[in-house]
Amino acid sequence: MSYAGRGNRINLILLIVMKIVSACLAGMKTRYDGKAKPHPKVMEMVKKGEAVPVCPEQLGGLPTPRPAAEIINGRVFTCEGRDVTEALAKGAEKGLEIAKLAKCTEAVLASRSPSCGSGEVYDGTFSGKLTRGDGVFAALLKKNGIMVCTEDDV
């Protein structure tokens, strides 16, 4: 884009910081319970083309709806006792690939999720208690230099 005024041409550079966001925050019904968790600011980012929505759990092959899952000793188990660690790792890798393709440098992810939680996640007792830690996708993004926050921070 350029602006010409008084015989001078000034090139304007519009810098858009691309973000990868949790699809559930963008209004998509991708949560474990089959619901969305729409967040107005995240939805606006997607609408403006400033963010790409992904659900790493779906990318890893898990269905929607699906049993709730929590991190227990570095692995991810459903409330039914099924180990879904590999599915979440696979989905996180695919999500990272999308983030790199879209040149995302930041992420806004769903808080407390075993995939997307950043800073705190459910403690593995399925009692609603929280503990310090990151979800599988959030940890991978951070490891690859993408700044991660949750919807509570935007």
C-alpha cells in the first residue's frame, strides 16, 4: 500500500501479527463436550484474517464429542482411563505445522485444556483442581518460539 502526497510517495507497511487460536474460542463446536467456547476478541481476529483456528485434539484424530482428558504424570488419559497422549502429540505436531505455514508468532489457546492450557491445567484427578503446567500443544508451540496466552489474557 502506498500513499502519495505533495509529490512524495510513502510506502506504508501494514504489520499483521498472525496468531494460531483454539477453534473452540473461534466459535467452532470442537470441545470435548461437543460445544464451542466463543470468545468475541478471538472470533474478531479470525474474521479479520489475523488468526487461524485449529483444534489439535481433532487434528490428532480424536472425535467430538469425546471423553474429558487430563494430564497425569506427563501422559494424557481420558476419564475412562484411555491413554490419548499419542493422539494429542500428533495433533500438536499438525497444529505446529499449520502455525508455521501461516507464519504465526503468537497463540491464543483455551485455558486449562490438556492440549491448549498454558500455565495451568487440570491436575489429573478429574475433580476440577488445577496445577501448574502446559497442555501438549501449548508446550510444543512455546518450545518452537511461539508466544502463548489464553483467552483470559486477551
